[in-house]
Amino acid sequence: MCGIAGIYGSDNDQNNRSRTLNDMMSVLEHRGPDGWGYYMSPEVALGQTRLSIVDLSTGDQPMTTKENVIIFNGEIYNYIELKAELESKGVKFQTTCDTEVLLKAYEVYGEECFEKFNGQFAVLIWNKIKKELVIARDRFGVRPLYILKHKNYLFFSSEMKSFDQIPGYERDFDPKMLYEHCLLWNTFGDHTVYKDITSLPGGTFAIYREGRVVKEKRFYDIGSNAGPVFKSYNEAEEAFKSLMDDAVKLRLRSDVPVGAYLSGGIDSSVILYLINNHTRNKFKTFSVTFEDKEYDESEYQQDMVKHINSEHHSVNITYKKVDQAFPDAVYHFERPVFRTAPVPLFLLSKIVRENGIKVVLTGEGADEVLWGYDSYKELKLLNFWSKYPESKIRPQIIKKLYPHLSHYSDESQYGMMRMFYEGFLGEFNNGLASLNIRIHNNSIIQNYFDKAYNISFDKNSLIKELKPWLPGNFDSFSLLQKNQYLEMRTLLSGYLLSSQGDRMSLAHSVEGRYPFLDHRVVDMLFTMNEDYKLKGFNQKYLLKNSYKNQIPKSIINRPKRPYMSPDLRSFIVDGKPTENTAYFLSEHLLKDYQIFNPKWVSRFLQKFSNGIPDSIGYRDNMIITFILSTQIAKYWTKHPKQSSLSNDLLTVKINEYE
């Protein structure tokens, strides 16, 4: 895993180009502390900071052939098979790394090569003969690739903080996109929350010539490849287990030790079980535990540790740790968030690296592809209510929505719950699926924006903006398939794989790998019988049933519970904002940044001047976390960190000016 940076556009000033590229790479050192290299020419400059995982001795970048130069962030898990395929065509290799396989595959297959890769990647390839730049990103956007248009140049980077090093440029929020991000936990398509910065969508490549895009194509989309048709549940289960086993086996390919995250839920437990089947040695597992027992899952974590006999490590999270680490976490995920859940993972990755591990497998993606989110149940409820408006079992259905929330099983609360969900009966199938509920819950933020932003909520405009980014066959999807597509293109790519995934692990030079997001697994499950995934309200039925005899019963039978971390209680103590909160939400800083209305923010904080009530609503947690993280993100754009690369770690130096 690595950090990559590039500059595209003619510049005859060698010193200027060298200085800018070096500065852009320097703030990516956490993504690749093991070495760095660059390629420079008057037309393009490419740089990479390397985290050595495969082929430790000869995999340095940029890598060149007679025609092409490549910088690459990620892993191609099926590189061994692809290498054999290319060798059968007479291709010669100088290294044993996946970077060379990617480059040679591009030279043989052209742009069709991206469909052959099973992996997570962001790549830039410069053709020295054609003067052509090709960029591409993996199917689900696991690895980031940002693009900035500034003056007469295009800048590329794994992280937006690289752009802060460009002379004369400062990141600035786009108010419309900031609000869209608030509503969806991401922005549609290639947008980001910053002006002039876009993100190459997952599953897409683009070709640049003479400073402009001449071709852009989505080489993969969710639901574009029909999975196999199974004659029975048993046949589907066997195929699923076989594919999951292979997905894990591929992701264990590494020349350094591999560990795993253990949450205490079934997703990570299944991954650990499969890892254990493929390793002879005791491997290391890592968990977060919480001082506040409301969030703690250590009981289930220990059950799994005993079951597989791993070498286990954990970090205990307190309110104070969340508060103190939040500004640094925001520095790395670079955008506003809506809950503090990334912070414990930021602290955990530090423990992982301190224990000598560079690679961890995690259970990310299982809730999306196996329909584990409660949003799927909510849609199923709404669909049932719309078809059977007089049904007398409505209260029983509501009780099953959130077993871990006591007020959902309280019959006295039924009237309020019914009114809430009935409010979505006329729009749950409007194309936004369960995003309707997320948008409803988050739209309150518009009250807190500075009036100069002129923020207003218009759902019809949002739907209209969404449509161009949807696949041509979207209307043929079922309601729950539509929900999966939208969750994977918003929450998964823009938050879970980014703010909570890539950015938190690589902040401490740790690479995350996600077997549930093997595209073969995703394709198989997308078209599988829906009852196999969500049987009644039994979430992830296929996963639980497939491994019911291999995973402790305590984990198989426990109610579904989302991973969470304390929000409001971390930032307000005994009725007073913590030092960090008081500073970033101070009246003078709010007025200086001109994002939020100081009076509304002050009024919000006053709500808790007598302490925080035992029952805190989703909205209060979301409001403070979003506003605070937005303020901190703005702070870092105005106070970018400075760094420098050690010349002792320079491995590749190619200068076409000379």
C-alpha cells in the first residue's frame, strides 16, 4: 500500500516541479514510510511513497518500461495467476511484485486490463510515446484517487492534504456539496465537499491527452454482472462458502505478517475462522474495547479469541481518548463525519503497527452485500405496510426492527414509531430507498449553516442529481437491490472505506483488506435469492447459517448491533465543552470560518449545560460531531502540516529533464 501523487501539465521549470511534487509526497509519508521515488518530465511528474508488503526488495516505484511509467497504490490479489497468463504470452518479468504485473497487463490488454484485476487500487500510467495519461480506480473505491484542477495543471493524489502544498492553493468548502455530504454521508458521483476537487469514481478509468479527458469509462458497476443461478439454498450456501474461502486466501498473500480486526460480530469472526484455516502459525488479532459498557463488545471478542487461540491485542477507549484524538483523526479523513466511530480505529491502527503488523483483514462490506443494515428491514417494513395497510401485526414488526434499542420494544412508544415510519410510505420507492430516512434525520443541519450559504433542502433536486450516476439497469433492480446499490455508492465508498477505513488504518501505515468486497462475492450475492440474505427480519441469514457450526454460538445468536463510539459524551463533560470543543466551536472561530451560525451552535451547546440526559437522540450526536468535524477540517486547510522526505529512503529517481 502506498501514497501516490502526480502533476499533469507542461512545465519547463524543473525546480518548481520538483519542489511541488516533493512537498505533495511528503504529507503522504504515513501511507508509505518504507521508501519513496519519483519520475519527472516537462509533461508530467509522478511520485510514490511506499509501504512494502509484496516483493520487499525489487518492487520500488515509479516503475518503468520502454513506453510506460506507473505509480500504483494498492494490491492486485490475483497477480500470481495473471503473471502466469502473461508469461504464457511471452511476457518477461524482472520482479515478483504485483506492480509489474499491473503494468505489463496494461501493455498487453490495454484498458481492458482493469476488468481482470481482483484487488483494490488507484493507478496512474504515463505513456511516454503517446504522451497519454491513464488513471483508474478499483471497483468499489477502496483506494482513493483525488483530482484537482488548478490554474493550468491537473494534480492527483491519494489524499487531499497533498493539494495544500501547492503554492497559491487553499482548499475551500463547496457549500452545496457540504450539505449534500451531510444528508448522504457522501456526495454523489465524482463530487467532493471541496471546490475544484473531484474523486475518480470506483470502477472507472479515464484517459488524458493534451491536458483534457478524451475518454472516461466505468469498467464495472454493482449489478452489472449477473451471478450464478442456484437451484436450492444448499447449493447457494456451498458456493458462497467456497468463494469466501478463496477471497480470504487471496488476501493473505503478503511478504509480511498479516493480522485481523475482531469486532465481536459475525462478520469479523467468520474472517478470523477462515484465516485460521489457512495459517499454521498463531496470528495476531486486534480489537477496540470501551470504558462505557454501552459500546463494549469485549465479551464476544474473547469468545472468538479463545475459539481460534489467536494472539490478541486491544485498546480501551474512553471519552477522553475520543476527544483528544478527534482533531488528528479529522486531519487524516479530511472531511466532516457524523459519528466518532473512526477514532477508535485510528487509535487501534497505532497498536497494530506497534505490534509489527502492516496488513489486517476486516469484515467491512458484509452488511452491504448480505443485507445486515437495519435500513433493509425498514424498507421491508414500509413495503409490507404499503401492501397491507390494515394489518394488525404492525406493532410486532416494529419491535423486531432494533432489538438492541429498548424503546422499540416498548408498546407505549408504538404510536410515535408508527407515525415516523408512516411518513415515508409515499416516498420509500422514489429512487432513494432508505436514503430517505437518512436524509430526513440529517436535514436538520440546514438550520445551523451560516445564512450566507443560503442552504435549503429540495429532495426533488437531489433525486434529479442522482439519476445521471445510476446504472442503466437500475430500474430493473428490486427495492432492496436498489438500497444495496445506493448504500455501497454513498455510505460504503464515502465513509466506511474512506473516513473509517483507508484513512484511519494508513494514518499509522497499516493496510486494510476486505474479503467481503471481493467482486466475485458481491456479484454472486447481488442476484441471489433475497430470502437467503434477509429471511423475514433475520439479517445475514446466509452468513450465519453457513458458519453456525464454526463460530461460537454466543456470536451467531447475538442480536445485530452496529459498531458505535461515544459522541456527545466525549465532547461535553459535566455540562461544559471540552477544551478542544470549546476552541473549535468558539464564537470567534465560527465567525472566522463562516460555515455555521454561532447563535445556533451556542444554543445547541446550552441544551446540555445541566448535563447530558441518559437517553441521547441520534440527531444530537450527529449535530455536534458534524459541526465539530467540519470546523476542524477547515482548520487543517488553513494550517496544513509540513513535512519532508528522507533522502536516505529515496529508491527511484528518474528525471527526463536531464
